[in-house]
Amino acid sequence: MKHFGKKVTYKGVKFDSQKELDFFKKYLEHCKYRVEIHQRFQLLGKFPVCGYNMSGIAYTPDFVVYDQEGRMLHVYDVKTGLTSWLIDPAAKIRFKLFAWKHNLPVEVVVPRAHDFKMKMPGFTTSAMHDKHVHYDRHGNMKINKRNGQPVYDRYNVYRDINYSIHEIVGW
């Protein structure tokens, strides 16, 4: 969210946006797990090409949640929405590289008043996400112009972080 959000500081920690801070305060600050904020992961080290070094690729998720044994439970990236306009292609590539290297998908989350939406971009099927009718900003149900059926979004909605990403993905 570095493109849109204004940085805020809370208890000496800098957050990239108010939405990111709100997600942290509501779901992560008092959870029973260890939470790392803006932990950097090297996805691809620098490598030589034609006698020159190409820079590597790193990814810094907003939050990484670890269990008591030190295993990663969740990797969260807070966004303002789940559309392809709000998740840029470079971020999607980093999400895929992270999932490939760490065998754990990145969960893109959008905090709302009483819950948060979550989606894992990059999968070839959206069947792992619940289907929700799409409403416009005025509260009107969006209807497909071709067939007259409601337009559906695919994402999951949660009220806390006590869910297993492994059960959703199926391993």
C-alpha cells in the first residue's frame, strides 16, 4: 500500500497506512501468536548476467504470523481492495515467488468495520473462496448485463485470524 497510504506510527512502529494499522490493532496486536511486521524475505539473490550482476528480488509482507514452534501460519498483505486494479502485477509475481519458496500463499486482506475480506491471488481456481454477491458503492446489487444474473466476487470473510490456511488450500 505504499502507493496510496499515508504512513502512521503506533507504539514506535511505522505502518504503511491507517488501514494496515487498523488491521494490526484489531486482529494481530493481542493475538496469541508472534507477529512480525514488515519482515523482509529474499526471494531471489543477485546473479551474474554477461559479467554484470542483476539485482535480486525481495518481498516484505505487511505481517507474518508465527505459531509457538516458529512455523509461519499466515502471511498478510493489507490492501484497499481485492480487484486487479489495486493489486499490481509486480506484487502478484512476488506473491507467487513467496508461495513457491515457502510453500505458503500470501493472503491479501481488506479490513472492514467488523471483519476482513481475504483472497489468495495467483491460484488457477477460485473455488477455495466463498462466493459473495457484489454490490456497488450505493448498495445496489450488480447484475450481469448478458444473462441478468448477479455478479459474484470470490473471497473469504473472517472475524479473527484463528483459521487454517492449510484447510482452505487443502494440504
